[in-house]
Amino acid sequence: MPNPDIQHDSNGALKHFLTIEGLSRETIYDILDVANNFFNFGQREIKKVPLLRGKTVVNLFFEDSTRTRTTFEIAAKRLSADVININVPRSSVSKGETMLDTIRTLEAMHTDMFVVRHTSSGAAHLIAQHVPEHVRIINAGDGRHSHPTQAMLDMFTIRQYKGDFTPLRVAIVGDILHSRVARSQIHALKILGAAEVRVIAPRTLLPTGIESLGVTPFTDMREGLDDIDVVIMLRLQLERMEGQLVASEQEYFSHYGLTEEKLGYAKPDAVVMHPGPMNRGLEITSSVADSDKSLILPQVTNGIAVRMAIMARIMGGSSEGAGQ
Amino acid sequence: MNNGSLPTVDEILSTMEQELRPMVSTDSLIIGVHSGGVWIAERLHQSLGLSTKLGSLDISFYRDDFSRVGLHPQVKSSHLPEVIDDRDIMLIDDVLHTGRTIRAAMNEIFSYGRPGKVRLAVLVERSGRELPVQADVVGQHLQMRDDEYVKLTGPDPLELSITKKN
């Protein structure tokens, strides 16, 4: 995997946001605290602040996305940045331009920040290594590797509903193998000191050596959900599957689809999350997704405040503190 | 100037209270700027006996030095519990120095609506203005050198001290 340290500058300040690995607990909490301030903006007449006024943010998506791209766009606009959205499947890359040439072309237009999603693991890291000193990169999902802003908004949501992380038992359920979200969530939960992190999936969707991340694997929902505070369901990424990883959708649903009955194995006050988009009736039933235990829509709302906080954090000057 | 010649914060506050009393009505809003201005605003809000709820502002998102120094690590929440449209606002800060904090605070207030009138009351007004900002009520004027720094510590007790910058 790429070296995560390029996201800090020589003074240790956060410069890019590429992966959760290597972030301190303090940095994560600082970002969540700033996000909490932005979250309270709902009551204001004018929901914008001038922090990124005059800056240009390019959302560069080499892979489709609705909620991530939209919430990044709203977040940047609330910070007063100018935002350009580029969906690459429809632009020059289909004419043969390389990713780095695309970046250099956009850089030449004085872009200050790129929000990058790419199907290849390590794409955002590679870009971060090739941009000038003043340009910032945010990873909006790279292959199976990492989706750090999603993990941050999930941590924000968990803290909002559950408070302290240290007593929490969290289960991540489903297609762990293809999930960049799961990897980033696991790193974040470990850094924040969650009591236990479990992954629940059929063996074919559990990456080998997943235990080395400090999680306990389960293949049975009843055992895996026992005593759980937070259930995070993942989308079955059928489009990424090569070969027969699940026997059939019906069989997957009967074993791993989150129904009210299976949710009953978890603690009575357990909450349910899903990064979206959901396959209703495959990994989760509508009765659970739309229940009062579901935090799926709050996750989307929180994505705006958390992405504002991350952008503000990496765009600000790097010296310590602020004076009188 | 040294600490010995400074009046106590309580003494300054009672002068300010007398000056403020005829300027505010029961409908006036008091808004303090974090952190020192909020401490001062809490004391004045109590002694003036206003029925409106006290407001507080953290101006971190409006600072003009963000691109140089970044966000303050401990940003507090701004809290304006009353509708500010057409209201009479008394903005409170501890030290008026360059005027940049007040510029930022006014920008933030206007993000919440259009106040009827905004005035400024400060515990200490010192030399060194960099923007055309004046206070309507000043507790204490201080003529200070550029390398001197006045700081309010608190909230209990509230104390003013003057130090030299290293």
C-alpha cells in the first residue's frame, strides 16, 4: 500500500486527506469538533462561511458517485470556494489522456484542491506526490483501499448518537472484501479506541489476514451481532465481483441480510448504518433501513459538515494556533 | 505602564455598567466574542438584568489570517439564541486592539440576519488599530507599546495582565 505519510507536511500538519492510517486520535477529534460547529449552521440565515473564498476546488471523479460528490460540492460551496465537477468517464480520459495529464491540465487553471475518486487503489496518493506544494488532495475513495471522509462522517454519526467510543462494540457486515469503506472505518475505530470491532461476512467476502487490523471475523450473524452497539451494513458490490463469490442473492439475503429479526441479536438500543447506496432486500430490508434505529439519512447530512471540516483543516495555514 | 496601575476588572465592569445602562432597553441583545468577551458579556448581562438571552460568537471561521495560521484547534460554537433581525445589539469584547476581531464578528452576525443597530463595548481599548473600528463604550483606555500585550484571564477570577512579547 502507498506510504500514508505524504499526507502530513514537514511540520507534521495535515496537508492532504488520503487515508485514516497515521492520523492521531487528537487530529480525528479536532476534525469532528470543527464539524460539530458546521453541523449547527442549520439555524443560520446564511449557511456560508468565507474560509475558502477565492479558492478553486475540483471534484475529479473517475468513478460514479452521487452522495459523495454532491456532499463535497455543497461542503466546498458552504466554505465559499468555487467548485468544478468533472466526471472523467465523459471527458478527456476517454480520449486517451492519462490521469496525471488531466491533473496537470486542471492545475494549470490554478486549482487549489482536488477531490479525487478513482477505481484504482493508491490513485489519490499518486496524485498527491505529483502536485505543487500549494495544492491539496482529498481522497474520495480509491479502489478497495480507502474512503477516509466516509469513515470520518461515520465516526461523527456514531459519536452523535452513542458518545464515547471506548465502550462500543461495532460490527461491520457484508462485502468486506471489496470495501474501502470498511478498511477506513476499521482504522478509525481502532484509533478512537472502540472496545471491539467485528467483521461479519461469508468466508469468500472476508479478506485473508483481516485479523491483523485488530478485528474479529465472524461468519454467523447471530454470533457476530451478539451484544453489538453499532451495526454497519455494507453494499454487496456485485459490479466488482469476479467469479462466484456469493451462491445467490437469495441465499446471501437469508444469511446476511439485516432483518428486524437478525437486528434483535444486537443490543436493544443498537443503531444501524449504511454508507449507501443500499440494495434494499439484498443486504438490508426496508423495514430496518427506514426504522428509527437507522442512521442512514443522518449519515448523509453529516457528510456535509464533516467534509467542510476536513477541507478547512487542510486548506488553512500550517503554523500552530492563531493569535489575538 | 505596569500591572500595579491597572484598575481591577470588577472596577472597570462597574464603570461600564453605568455607562451601558441608559444605552440598552429590555429588548437589547448582548453578544460576547469568545473567550474573554463572553466572560465580560456574562457579567454585564447579569448586572444589567436583561430579559433577552445572552449570545456568543466564535469568529474562527471569519478570521482574515486563516490562510496563514489555519483554524484555531479549539473552535467553540457560536450561539445566537434570539432572532437578530432589526434588533439592537451590544457586541462585547475584552480587548479592542487591531479591530480585526470586530470586523470578523460583524461579518458573522450578518450571517444570521440584518440587525437594526450594532454597538461595541470593550473592557480595554488599547493602541494599535489597523481598521477603522471604534468602541461606543470603553471600560479602560491603555496606551501600550507595540511589543506589549494585554490579556484577560478567567472566568473566575477575571484578571487583566500586561506582558511583553518575546
